[in-house]
Amino acid sequence: MKTGTASSRLALVASYAILLVCAALFFLPVAFMIVASFKPDDLVLGEAGTWRALVPTDASLSNYADVFERVNFARYFMNSVVITGAIVTAGLLVNSMVAYAFARMRWRGRKLLFGFVLALLILPFEAIAVPLFYQMIEFGWRNSYQVQIVPFIANAFSIYLFYSFFLQIPREMEEAAAIDGAGSWRTFFTLIVPLAKPAFATVAILSFLMHWGNYLWPLMVVDYETYRPLPVGLAEFQTLPPIQWGDIMAFGVMMVLPVLVVFLVFQKGFVRGVAASGMKH
Amino acid sequence: MNQPTGHRSSTGIGALGKIVRFAVFPVAACCVLLFSACGPSELPAYDRDGRKLVHVWVHSGQAAERETLETQVATFNAAQDEIRVLKTIVPEGDYNARVQAAALSGDLPDLLEFDGPFLYNYVWQGQLRPLDDLLPQAIRDDLLPSIIEQGLYDGALYSVGVFDSGLGLYADRSRLEEIDVRIPEGVADAWTADEFDAILEALSDKADGRAVLDLKVNYTGEWYAYAFSPILQSAGADLIDRQSYGSADGVLNGPEAVAAMTRVQEWFARGHVHPNIDDAAFVDRVAALSWSGHWDYGRYAEALGDDLVLLPPPDFGRGSRTGQGSWNWGITRRAHHPDAAMRFLTHLLEPDEILRMTEANGAVPARRAAIERSERFAEDGPLRLFVDQLEASAVPRPRTPGYPVITSVFESGFQDIRDGADVRRVLDRMVRIIDQDIEDNQGYPRG
Amino acid sequence: MGNRSRQSGGFLTGRTAEALCLAGPALLGLLLFVAAPFAIALILSLTNFRMGTPLETQFVGLEQYRRILGDEAFRRALLNNAVFALVVVPVQTGLALGLALLLNRQLRGRVLFRTLFFMPVVFPMALVAVVWQVLLAPGPDGLINSLMGILTFGAWTPRDFLRDPQFALPAIMLMSIWQGVGFQMVIMLAGRQAVPEHLYEAASVEGAGAWRQFLHVTLPGMKNTIFFVVVVTTILAFRLFDQVDILTQGGPRHATTTVMYEAVRATFAEARVARAAAMTVVFFLIVVGLALVQRRLMKEEREIT
């Protein structure tokens, strides 16, 4: 990059200006939510149309206390962690295994089955939600954790990402392992898995993002708060009279803050993971 | 970066890699556990101490209502040690959807609360058991006729309510006095629709054109059919032909219905109706009129004090009409202990308990014994109008298993009308869907 | 993502049993929880199956399809999905690309910027909808209404965005873009960083300006990344449900209804499961169609370059 010329300095200033404006617009809803979570309920809407929307008037923690008093927030949070955690970890295991079999092994039916996975890649969950709901009734799985976990473990998209990544691993390493007498299982777990860390990181994050916000499905299959995850908890809290926007915003902040922290920690790994997966050229 | 970055480990990825490695074992173990624990999700019939469990679903309701039921459950559980009542709160907006989903998988509780007119559909589907053999005759004889009427289907009683509903027009007296308008005394001299339109205009002028009417459009679900089908009936129309329950054609889309709903559309078009997204338009004294039910009485009385007046809904031609029927209780066929469920229900139906609830939610007590003891519903009590309306101008919602479709169609149709769609076309579409549903169900044959 | 380097008949032959063990769990999951439900949907859509009815279910042929295609609400839902995709896919992809390219420069505070743009991604849609409901509040007291008032020097008439047939869908698009763009941006950023720097140096030596570098180095270099982002965003656009369910319930006048919203409503509010199944199948056919079109475009692209 040339430096020092007037035009490139102008470009730099323009970049900053655009980024600053965009950043401000992006941050506005977040700031509003955080500020509102500390305000008395009537001021949330009352001050929304003024600059005071971003000023924590009469700040207190009472909205946060209200949330815990009015609903079982801790339970919802734990449910979400258990459900999403189980989907992600189990998904990493089974999807990477099948991807390895597709990418690295030659066996009868491989092409056919891989075609089957590719076809399912474009079938969105929503398209099967209703019949799956009936199927879950047949299984007797409504109102449980497994109904929110098991159907989502195997995922065509994750398989595809692992597959693309495994294709790039140099073959010589496996050959060396094969000469040492290692079978496919051992090769996979001791050689491929450590090599594929970035792919695991990427799939973990993608699948976390995909399932942490699940709303439609738990709405259909869960009646009791024993198994209710956060998004449904929020939607119900939002319609539970009296409508108190401060409380709702406090619920929101608590719902998103821990995830945000985790993501700030993993951010670098994520960018690197995406770069290292099959999405590049 | 063409080589996979396997051996380099940033903080994030290194930690994750470890997690992945150590997760393999627990995950495999979890899967085994999950699959072994996947029997049908039957609700337990007894607790650890051998007490009978009665699972109850209730609607979320207003805060005071919820707290009252909380107390009632607690006192009932404390008063004896054979039965324990466990309650689950279900949001009102999609209550029926939840019931339907749970019914399919056998997850319904023992005792189910539901909004009046859904009863017929649940009975038709075989979800509820008759109460005739369980309900003490003395209580039955003391219940309001409207409560019994609501619970009857095919000659058997399937539900009882602790209260009946009151729907009216709450008004801010000081605002009405500002525009110098007559305040109706009762059902007989309700405002005519023309008068009502003029009042909206006058109130709006006084308020610099701001919205003055609260129609509770922040609600979702049953509210629309409950609150606004009386407008149709007052105009001489209805949701469905009540003789045959076979078609809505000519009834829901006749000229009377079109005229009445066009008038409602005008209220929206002129900006008189408050969006009320925080449900505070009336208590903040922005709206001067609130079309609402008994459940808002406590909140409103507290906010407006002596300025609160309760009026009958306006007369669209055939006299003022209002809704009736409310949340009531049925015992499901899958209940393990119907007698235990009825014991809890009998507890709720004690005059003291009825009054405790109606004091909290402003509803009309379901038993005469309770009405007599209530100051609010006495001859010159503030809510006497609700009792009078039940005798004079209340119309029950259609008693047909097709009701869930009717109310769903009416709700979305009302939204369309609110948003300015052609009234006649909207009503025709509603009729088409309702009639098709009836046809698809072979006319909902009985027995 | 071709795999030209693989020689046929490699050393890993004859391990079908082992491979099936590795592949088994995931394939079983896909079969049981994705393929089977879809097959059920296909069958149900040809019946008059209803939830909870004591009446017998009958085969009605293509009646359900005839009905939904004749239903104005469903047709509007299809249109809304299409409009949503046509607007959101290019805008979101373009914005993500733009932000990624800006952030790829050696700017001070780029980590902070990246974090800010990425932040909404961790917001579940249910929460996004709730927060935006307040931001979009009607009347002059709403934050966005008042912001528009300031930006237009008072010429803006406050609106009830979510109840306004013209503004409801754009409002939902706006919040969806806000929520989703940070994610695409990170992928774009990774894609951009994978373009070898020497190509830019070479272009620079040949005297190519920033614009021509963008056209001839950046775009071809990021082709696969952009394609990936477009595919994912398109599929997400067709899945639109949560925002609609929480904010507008499909209104006003079906202005925000979507195929998924109609299907869920048919199932749970009206118990018409067969109807919902037919919607599901139509929905799937559309997604397949889109995927085929995209694949073909991609192929042509490959043949040209």
C-alpha cells in the first residue's frame, strides 16, 4: 500500500468515518438495551424518543432482581447451556467422523451416501418441523432434553465443512500412520482430529450460533419450564402481564452477556478457523 | 495459509481442541443415557411421599390473578396431605396451540383451564371427561346459568368456571365531562354507534388529534372474537349461523356485518385507536376510553380513582351487546385422580375463594352466594353493570367444535380490517375458510 | 471444492465396514430426523390429516396444493419470502463485503470495530425482535421515529412501522440485516485474508488502481467465499419465522407473513396439519430450485474463468 499521498490519506479518513458511523448505528440497539435494563420500567418507552434514551436515568438493579423474582431465569439459562452444549459436542464427534469416512476412505456406497448428505444440505429445518413434531410424539419425546438435542446432532452442513477441511490434509501423514499399522479409528482420533482443530473450532461456533437461539422448535415440543430454553423464556416473559420493559431488557442483557464474553475470547480463533476451512478458494 | 494450522494453537482453538478431545467420552455416555431414558413422557401420578399429584395448567393472566391462584394452591396444599397441586403457567397468546400440541402427545395435565368456547372442540376431540358425577349438586344449583350453559355440550357438563367475564367500555369521567357528553346509566341507554363516533372525534379534538380509544390491540389470541364479535351481534350479524352451525355465509359477511366492521375500520383510519404496546394507554391517561374486560378493573380503579366509569359497549342498531364466558376448568380423560382434581376445584368454588379471585381480577363471581356478598357487584356497586349485562345483553360465543378456526380467522381478519383492507373482501374470505373447515370436518358430527 | 489430487484406487480400499462404523451415527441421525420427517410431510400433504380429530383421515390427492396455491395469504407469503431474499441477500452480502474490506486495512481500533459489528450475531432472534420492537415504537416517542425526525429536520411523520403495510417488511429486513451482517463480515474477512498479497503487488506494479484491484484481484480471489455467503443467506432468508411470530404475526394485511409462518399457524392455530405439510413441500421445492440455479450459475462461472 502506498502511503503518504493525499489521496490515500483521504481514503483513510473516509474509511474511519464510514466505520464510525456504521459502528454507532450497530451499537445503538445494544446500548439502548443495556441502558434500558437499568431504568424504571415506565421510562424505557417514555424516554425512548429523546437523547435520554441512552442515559441511565434513575439507574438501579431492581429490573434484574425482578427477573429472578418473576421467572426462573437460572433454569432457562441452564437448559440452554445443556441443550446447546450437547448438540455442539455430540455434533463435533459424529459429523467429523462421517466426514472423515467420506473424505479419506474408499468404500462401497460412499458416493451414493455422500450425495444423500448433499441433498439434505439444502433442506432447512423449518421444512420438516411439523412432521418431525409428530415423529417426536410417536417417540414419546415431548417435554425432554433429548427432543431438543438428538434431532440436531447430525448436521449436513457441519459434515460438509469437515469434509472440505479433511480433503486438504496432506495424504503422506496418513500413509505414515498406516505403515505404523494404525486403523482408521486410530488414525482419525490421533492424527486427523489434532490436525483439524481449526475446523472443529469453526463448526463448534457455527453450530452454537445456529442452536443457541432456537425458538420455533422448543415452542412446539416443550410445555414445562423444566426444559424451557432462554429464547422461549424471553418470549413468554415478554407477554407476561404486567408488561415491564425494563425487566424485559434486563432479561435480554443477562441472556446475551455471557455469550458475548465467550465470543470475545474465541473471536480470533473463529476468524482463523473460517479462513482455514474449505470456504476459501 | 494453505496448510491447515494444526500445530499452531491460539488460545481459543487450543482450549477448544482440549474440550473436543475430552468431550468424546462423556458425549458417548450421554447418548446412551438419553436413549435409555426415552420412554413416554408421562406425568407422575404420585409424589415421593405418596400424595396424589394433580397437574394443573392455568393461563398467565394479570399479576393479581396469578398471585391469587398461587395463594389458593398453597392453602389447598397446606390444608391436607393427600393431594398436591402442581401448576404450570401457559401464556394466553397461543394457549390453544399449546393445548393441542400437548393433547396429541398425551401431555395434558389432569386439570386444565381454558377459555370458554374452546371447550366444545376439546370435548369433540375426546380430551375431557364429564363432571356430572363429580360436581356436588349444591354447588351446581348455585352457579350462574351462564356458567352452566357454557359448560354443557351434548347434554353433559364438561366445565365449570369460578367467574364469568365482564366486557365493557371503561371511561375517564373527567375527559367525558370536558366534551360535555351524556354518560349512560346502564345497558338500555348505551351510546349509539353514531354518538360514539362523535364522542371519539370530540375527545380527539381536545387531545390535539391524539389516539383516545384503547381497544387492547396489543393482545393476541382469543381477545378479538371475545371483544369484537359483540359488535357484529349488536348490528344484527354474527360469527356463524347459530341454528345449524353449518355455515357463516350471509351472517358474517352480510350488509350488517360489513357496515359495522367498516365503522370500526374508520376508528383506526382516523387515528383514534391507540397502539397500546406497553398496555398503559389508559392508566397513563392518554386514552380516554378503554374497551376492556373485568381483569383491568383493579389496575384502572387504582390509576383513575373516582374518575373511572364503566359503560356498556355502544349500540350498533339492535341494542348494546357484550361478551360472556371466561376461563373455566375441565378435567382431562387422562387424569389419574379425577376426584382429587375435583376436590381442588371445589376448593376454588368456595364462596370465599371465588371472592378472593374476583376481588383480584374484577370478574363476576360464578356463584350467587358469592355475588350476594360482594360489594362491587351489589345493586349500586361499581361493577354492577357486568351482572346486568350477563342477564340482558351478553352473547355466548358459538358452541361448536369449529370454534378454534372461527376465532383464529376472526383474529387475522380483524387485523386486516384494522390495517385498511377492503372489509367486504376480508369478511368473504373469513366465511370461505370457516365454511371449508366445517365441510372438511363433515359438519362436526356429534357423538 | 474439487478434489483433483486424489488417485483412484487408493490405499484405503476394502474398509467398508470400518467406514460405515464411522459414518453410521451421523447418517442414522440424518435419515431419522431429516429424511424421514420429510417423507412423512410428502405423504401427509396428500391427505386431509388434521390434529386431534376423531374423524378418519382420507387421501385427497393434490387438493391441499390446489388450496394453498389459491390462497391469497399463502401467495403473499411466497412473495414476501422472495422480496425478503431479493433485498436482504445483496444488501447484507454487499455490506458484509464492504465492512470486511474496510477492516482489512491496517486501521487502529479494527478489533474494536470488528467486535462491534459482530456483537449482534450472538443475539438470538427472539431477543433482537424484542429490542427492535421498542426501537420501532410508534409515535414521536419511538427512538427510530425520533431519529428520523432529527435526520429530516422534522419533516418525518412518525409511523407505526410494524403496523404499516409499507414499512413492516422493511423494518423486519433491517433488523435481520443488523443481526446477520457481522457473521458474513467475519467470513468475508477470512476470505479476503486468504487472497495472496503478491497478486495485489503485481497488480499495483502494473498500475492498477484500487477499483481495478478490487475488480480483478479481490472479487475473483474471494469468489468462493462470496458464493458461500450468498447461498447461506438465501437459505436463511427463506426460513424467516421468529421475527414475524414475535413482532407482527404476519400482519399488517399479510405484509410480513412468510411460508413458515403460514405453515406453523395452519398447524397449531387451526390444526390443519396436511395443509401445513403441503406448504412445507412447496417450500422445499423452491429451496431446491434456488440451489440448482445457484449451482448452475456457479458452474458457468467456473467454465468462464
